[in-house]
Amino acid sequence: MKKNRAFLKWAGGKFPLLNDIEKHLPKGECLIEPFVGAGSVFLNTRYSRYILADINSDLIDLYNIVKTRTAEYIGAASAMFVAENNCAEAYYLLRDEFNQCREPLRRAVLFLYLNRHGYNGLCRYNLKGEFNVPFGRYKKPYFPEAELNHFAERAQHAEFHCMSYEECMALADDGSVVYCDPPYAPLSATANFTAYHTNSFSPKQQAHLAELAEKLVSQQIPVLISNHDTPDTREWYKAADKQVKVKVRRSISSNGGTRKKVDELLALYRPATK
């Protein structure tokens, strides 16, 4: 079956892992994602409803606008994808505008422009909360109209919330399945220093997430977690019913020439059958 791509570029997006994730996601009525990111899992599964959350308010505001004001949003966003906006000077002016903008529709339009014109599709903010990704220098950035329309259609079955993973997981009840895609655990001790401070997810939080998964499974709610396969993640997820190692091609350094397969881990917490 053809896979549906997200309309945003997203570091650590789950598009390459979809087959493995789908294979291990339990059946249920409602899929809950506390770290929705670009939404690849949501876009390629068929639950009757979705609760999708992220702590990035720009992301959630964008999704709610695409869901409720689709045509208006696509019209305004497509007008940004013109040759005169694809240069460093225009990019930095529009980035400054984004950082000062409080009008929801305009901010959502600028967010997609920055995502598609910025370096590597990164989403990064400085300590003042300002978006600070440099210009990406792409020949002709792609405007994802078909992907936006598909997202809007699927979003009619979803609710989007800006909230923490704890708050989101607390919404799970009978019939829920929880899929967690937290920020990656570092592959080495030194790799942790490269974490962007606004996105960093500490080892303490990683361990806490695993504890919440154990709590949910004790309430008969299944949980699937994806992460790097490291000694730490194996230890955090030791209470999982199943740990599955999968390989995915991902660049693990800024040098595109060093793309190699990195082992990923899927940890499935499956309730004991009654």
C-alpha cells in the first residue's frame, strides 16, 4: 500500500520505519501519540480516532489551522513558495517576522515556509524561544499541497493538543493504544552535548516515560515505544513484553556521506491476557 508522506520535513520522522511500527502496533479504537512530530504514524494507520500531542505549540497551532481552515491556509502558504522568497535575504526577513508574529494564521504560514526553506527541515529555537535555523539553499523548495489536503482530511478524526507526554498519556482509557516516539536517546555520552536545549529530553525523562508505559500496561492499555537501540534503552524498557531491533538508514552526523544504518528499538508493552 502506498505510504502517505507528512507535509513537514522532520528530524527523526518515522516514515522509514512505518512497516515495522505498523506490524507491532496493537489494534484498538483510539491511537494516542504524546510526541506526534510530523505525524507519519497517524497518517498511515486506520484507528477510528486519534489524540495527538506535542510540546511545540507552533506545531499544534499549525495542525489545528490546517484541520479547520484548510483552503484558506493552503492559499496563503502556497503564495510564499515563489522564487523571490528562496534567497537568504528574504529567508532571514521572514524568519524575523515569524519570531515577532502573534497572529495564528500568519505564524502557521511562516512555519511551513521556514520548514521547507530552512536547513535540513530542522525545527530549533534559541533560549529566547526564537526560531534560529539557517537558510537551507534548496534549488526549488517543494510546496506540499497534496500532503496538506490529505492531512486535513485525516485530521477530521483527530484532536491536537499542546501538552506534555505525561498529560497526554493520562488521557488513555479502554480502547486506547499509545505510541511514543520520544526524542532519541544519545548514541554515546558525547552525542548528548549536541542536543538542542529546547528539544532535549533527559535520561531521567526517558526512564520516566518507560515507567508510565508500565503503569498503562498494568491498566490493560498497550504501549509501543521507538528509540535508538542502546544499552540504556534496553535497560529502560526491560519490563516490555517484547523488544524488537530494526535497522533504518539515517544520517547520524551532519556529513551526508556518513549515512549508515542505525539500529532502532521498538519496545512493546502488551497487557497480559485476562
